[in-house]
Amino acid sequence: MAADVTIRIRDNGPLLIEGPVRLVDAEGHDFVCDPAKPSIAICRCGQSQNAPFCDGSHKACSFQSCVRAPSGG
């Protein structure tokens, strides 16, 4: 079964979300996402000045995370 949305975990970087999504904060307010862009990048390092979106800060803070799915999964 194919999904309409794909979330890719970038090594040492953000979560890259591809496909139509709605991003909502804890109070139910929508974040503005450019519908012309095919994907959005969500920060994993916690250093972005544009949170929850990635601004490349992971490079400066030496964030490291290389998550892998289990083999055969």
C-alpha cells in the first residue's frame, strides 16, 4: 500500500516530510507551509531559529543521529 505522505529521516539532519500535510501546534493552530514546495523539513536538533522547521542549525551544533529501520521491516 502506497502512502500519500513519506517521512524520511535524514542522517544528522531533519525529518523530511514529502506529500500533502497539515502541521498543527499544541493549541490547534496551523503552521503556514508553502504549498508550492514538495516537502518540508522538521528540525530534530532543537537549535533551529525557525522551529519547528529546519534552518540548517544542525550543521553548526554538530547534531548526530543516524536512525535505521530494522532489517526486513
